[in-house]
Amino acid sequence: MLLDLAPVRQGRFVHARSFAGLMEMYEQNYIRLRNIAPDLAVADEMISTVPGHQDLYLSITRRCKYTTMLRMTYQFAAEEQTLFEPDLHLKVYHDARVIEVQQFQSRTYGPLNIANMIEQKWMMNRFLYKWLGYCLHQGHYFQMLHWMKIVSLMQTVAKPFI
């Protein structure tokens, strides 16, 4: 048997760095991301600004019926270039309510390559879990832009009929 799901089915303790533990982390990351960005349909590019902290950037790279691909990062200006650190590419499964880190790029460590796939996924998603917690603690939040919808509606209503 490739995966031992018996502990999950029987409600027993889920061990870290196991498949069941990884799935639980995917769920926790989904909850944390939804606390920071409750509506991913608002815009394709979003910036969360908190005074005294680095701006957090979120960009949607692809939308499908049940999934959304996105990128989360900070941007740093350095000698004629912009650095993205950390640079996480995420896949949100809306129907399952989980998030998986697809790619983790770090200027310091480069791409993360570990022979054991569960271990690699665990490390990338554990980083996301901690980073999302840090962002929540700082007060980051991608606000729903109701006022933009109201302004757009007002501009449509204000146009004269020809």
C-alpha cells in the first residue's frame, strides 16, 4: 500500500511529515490565506500595505473552474533590478478548500530540491504556513474593493444616454 490512511479514517493522531499531516497543512494554509485574501475574484493583482512593514504582493496567474494559481511575494529594489523574496507559486483548490505550494524560489537557497517528495512538499508548505501566520500577525489583508465597484457603477449611471 502506498499510503497508510487508516489513522485518518479512525480519527487518530496525524504525524507530521506524513501524507495525512501534509493534507492537514494544506487545509490550514487555505484557512490562513482566506483570512488574508477572502475574495480572490476581486482583482488579478493585489497589494497589502501595513505601515512599518514590507508590502505583500499577490497576483493571480491563472483561473479555472475549481482552481486558482497565484503568486505571493515581497518585492525588494536592488541595484537596477527587483528581487522577489520569498517567491511562492500556489495552487488553490476551491472545491477541496486546500492550498498547495507548487514552487518555492529563494534568492538565498534557490529552488528547493529534495529527493523525498513528501519531505519537499512538507518543507515548502510549512514555510507557507509560518509566513501566512507572520503576515496575519503584521495585519496584512487584501481588502475587498467595494468602493471601486460603487465608483464604476456611478460612472455607468452618470453617462448620458445618446
